[in-house]
Amino acid sequence: MSTTIVTFIILSFSLALVLIMKKDSLPAGVKRPLAIIALVMITFSFVLLLYSLFHAGAAG
């Protein structure tokens, strides 16, 4: 697995964790867009993770 993929996965889950922990202190107009961005990033992270696993399994 590439280091850029691992970095993206860590960053997307970190963003989601920070949003969950700080949900009470965020302004109302910012919560929804940040949550949607985090959801898209986490979904893309899972797709990249699955692609990496299947691609590595087919090569070896």
C-alpha cells in the first residue's frame, strides 16, 4: 500500500474524529458541510483500502 494512501486514510479518519469530538463547539453553518466532506473522504478511503487489498492479492 502506498504511503500517500495510508496518509489519506489517517487524515480522513482524524478529520472525522475531530468533528465528532468538537461537534458542540462548531457553528451551525459549518457542521453540515464539514460532515459531508468527512463522509466523502472516509468513503473514498474505504474504496482505496479495498482496491489496495484486492490489487495486492491479485499481484502476489
